[in-house]
Amino acid sequence: MKDFTGEMINLSYYIDFTSDDEEEKLTYEDCVVGLEQILPAGVYASHDEIKDKRSKELIDTIFQTPVNIELPANNASPIRVQLFSIVKGGKIHIYIPVHARYHRAKKGGGTVRNIIPSPELYVMCSDKRLDVCDFPADGPENNFCKKDVSKELCPWKQIPATMVTDTLFLDVPIGNIDHYYMVAWGTTVVIVVGSLYLLKTIHRYKVDTEKKIRKKLKT
């Protein structure tokens, strides 16, 4: 996945719970799925934009990290966002719009790669059908439950998932500081020339207006 700063792309998730075993196929049906995605510092998502442009199957989004869309990549922190959907037909398909942040220029320019790690997958079923399943007690920390709730009592169960796509990344072009003085001089010339032209136009308009007023007074 490649992108350029400022452009919007959709980060898509397609999860298939189906199986050849009919009983296992129905295990996750109508359960709530929670995805926890970490976005690197060079990438951001906006809660308002997700609300306006999200997929229909995405029922809720919670940002666990404050988001400042104005920050450049070197001043930003990774974003932890949780996405929620419901399993229908043994599958879910959701997406969120994301953007690349501005990256600091460097000598030689080029591009910088932002790696998007794989999300963690959690499932919660209202009838607690997953409580009979054997989940390891010494697994990773469950970020969907409160700190004072044990993993055994937590309704959210982390499900192992296999990624079938390559590692996602965004290549963002960055400025070349070797061109700094050339760009600075060029910008200065444009500003000076534009200002002089504007002053000349204002002066000409003022002179023409005064001439018209004098003609009217004479008549």
C-alpha cells in the first residue's frame, strides 16, 4: 500500500470466520468483533472523518490515543484505535480512511516508509458461548477490558488470526534540504515581484480614479 502526504486512502479489513465444519462456522455468528490497530506516528486517522466516511459494517470507533491531525510526523506519537463490527454470514468487512503526515525534509530527499502493524483481533459474544473455549491465561494483555478485570472474567477473547496479505506500508515523499536555498530565493523573488505588481496596480487605479473625478468636476 502506497500513499502520498495529504491524500486519503482506506485501510480495509476483511475477516473470514467460515469453516468447513458447520458447527464451528456458527460459533462466531452475531458476535461483536473488536480490532485494535496501532497507526505509526507518520499516519493518522480522524474520528470525524471515520464517522462521515466509514463502512456500513463499522458500528463504532474508539480512539485510545488523542489525535492532533496538524502535527508533523516527527512530533506525533503512534495512535491506538479500536474498531467494532458484528459477524454476519461468518464474515466482516470494514475500512477506515487514513492519511500520511508531513515528514521532515532531509538531505537527498526521497521517501520514508511507514509500517502499519497487523491488528489484534478480539471477539465478544453476548451469550458467553466463548467461555467454554480454551484460551491461554498467560497470553498478551487484553486492552479491551478494564485493568481490574481478570482475563478469565473478561468477555472479550483474543482470537489468533492469520494475515493473508503482505505487510502494509505507506511510502511518503519528503523534501530535499539540498534545494533549500534555491527554493528560498525563488519564493522571495516571487513575493517581491508580486508585491511590486500589486502596488503598481493599486497606484494606477488610484490615478485613474482621480482623473475621472476631475473630469466630472470640470463638467
